[in-house]
Amino acid sequence: MFDYLADAVFDYLAEQVGDEAFRGCAFVIAAEVPDPDRPPMRWARTNKRGLHDAFVRMLGGIGDSEAIADQLCILYDGALATSAIRPQAGAVELARRMARSILDASK
């Protein structure tokens, strides 16, 4: 039912990680900033909240859209981080399959 959602998101992500300039998520480094009110942390929260909100909108109110979006964000972020560190792991395709499972279960 929602395979198009998983495909659109993870096709985009596959394109990004396939670029030779890919270095992972710039906002991950914000976790190293000790003060949560410093600009890097605020930017990271804004970015991650925006991704979550985009997933909620794409889900269009199915099931518990907030909880599903949380799961998809973790898959997305995990695929980004893993692709930067272990590109041979095929993290984007694994995340896509997991996203499909989550979306199928939400029917």
C-alpha cells in the first residue's frame, strides 16, 4: 500500500549516498556539542523535526502517524550513518525493506 512512500524516500537517500561527495549527515556531529542551546544543536533539532514532520504528512493520518514517523526517522538516520561508515553494508536497501514492513503492518 505504502511502498511508494518507502521507495520515494529511500530512492532519494540511495541517490545521496551514491554521490562521491557523500559524507553522511552533517547534523550527527551536533550530538557532540555539550550545550543543547548552541546553534548546531538547534539546527540539528530543526532538521530532524522537519524530517519527522515530512513523514507524518506523507503518511496522511494512517494509524499512529507520529509513531510510524519516529520509526522511519530512525531507519533514515541509521541508513545515513551506516552508509557513511560502512558503504558495503547496503544500509539504504535494508532500511527500505524495514520501512516497507513497518508500513505494511500499519494497514
